[in-house]
Amino acid sequence: MAVMLQVEDLAAYYGPTKVLHGISFALEEGGITTILGANGAGKTTTLRAVCGMVRASGHVTLAGEAISGLTTEAVARRGVAHVPEGRGTFTRLSTEENLRLGAISRRDHDAVEADLDRMYSYFPVLRERRLQQAGTLSGGEQQMLAIARALMLRPRLMLLDEPSFGLAPLIVREMFRILRRINEEERVSMLLVEQNAALALDLADTAYLLETGRVAMSGPAKEIVADEQVRRSYLGY
Ligand code: ATP
């Protein structure tokens, strides 16, 4: 299968402080890769480095083309949609205005209308809330809006940062079911950062474990979930 994202020897810095120490990983086209790790391991920074939001070195390719060194906007134009921690929705705008903003760089206006409809079919609650200010949505609804808005870009790759953060277990399960469906139906590849290792390993096909900015373990999610140390440290059983 073709490789969607290839990351080689990626290092990242905040000022003089190096927080990623040359990590390498790959994500297959249509695949879901998860990055696990404790607080501060560098998961969020990895996503930021892929989309050009922090100072970084190393080599990153998207479907064979180099994207390292590009601006965040240029990376987005190549088809990488970032759903950041904290969601980043425009709180004063309505649900539907947020969704339309996700497609602002697209010229295929008819397809945008069809995509809006598709988003409402994935997330029916967003249709009910289409005229409501995003800032007044529940946490789960805002997370769904952030994911739907990212999809309006028609991305090839979605970077998801802690989509389960702060949400009730029932909502999280529902959201992960929808993510799986989107991955299957749209063939959009996903790079998922999660504290909730059990959920992430259930959704993903491949997993990497980060420890203080280095890859400590990697492999098929099925194997990682069976690992004794991962069970003890990250799954709690
Ligand atoms: P968390 O689950 O807590 O978000 P994480 O694995 O995503 O953890 P990062 O947010 O990538 O970790 O942080 C990696 C390291 O970089 C940490 O030591 C953190 O303190 C540091 N760091 C993160 N953001 C900044 C920043 N803006 N300025 C300076 N240091 C930062």
C-alpha cells in the first residue's frame, strides 16, 4: 500500500529547547496511526511539526512530496487538515458558518454544498444546531464541529489532537464510531494523538509510543495493545 505520510528524523524546538529528538514514523494511505505517550512526551508537538507550526528539522513527505519547511497554510493546501487540541472553532460564528469556513479555499462550490450535507449526515446533531453560535455548543458538539470543519477541506490526511479530551465516555464512543466510518467511507488517512490509549489502539491500525520526544515502541496496534508494559503504563490493567 502507498505511504501517505513519511516522517524521518523529525526534531522540534520551542526556542532553544529541543522537545522532539529525531523521530521517524509512517502512515499508510487510508490508514489510522496513533501516537501515544504520557503528558509532555511530545505528541502535540509532533502534529504541530508536521503542519509547520513549530521550528523543526528532518524530512516529512506527503504522498511522496516534501512538505517539510512549508508554511502551515501551504501544508493545508496540500490536503492536511489539523484539528487542534481545544478545537479552535470560531465561537461567535454559527455551526454552518464554521463549516463553510473550512471550505473557504475551495472553488468547487456545488461540491461544497454536497459536502455540507454529508457532514450533517455524519453528525446529525450539527444539522439541528446549524444556526446556533458555535461557542454555545456542548463540548462534544464542538469537537464534532471541529472534525467536520476539517473534513470540509477534503483533506487527504487529518491530524487529530486529543479528540476525546474532556468529553463524557458515551460521547467519545460515538465520536470514535463516526471517525471509523469517515475513515472507511472517505478514505481519509488519520494521525491521531490520544491520552486514551485503549480507544486509540482500538481505532488505529498502527501505533507509536513516544517517551520524552523519542519513539520508544512502534508496531501494529494489535501488538502494542498486547504489550505487557503498555498495558501496565497506559491501559491500566
Ligand atoms: P500533553 O498530553 O500534555 O499535551 P504532549 O505529549 O502533547 O503532552 P507536547 O505538548 O508536545 O506534549 O509538549 C512536549 C514538551 O514541549 C513538553 O515538555 C512541553 O512542556 C513543551 N512545550 C509544549 N509547548 C510549548 C511551548 N509553547 N513553549 C515551550 N515549551 C513547550
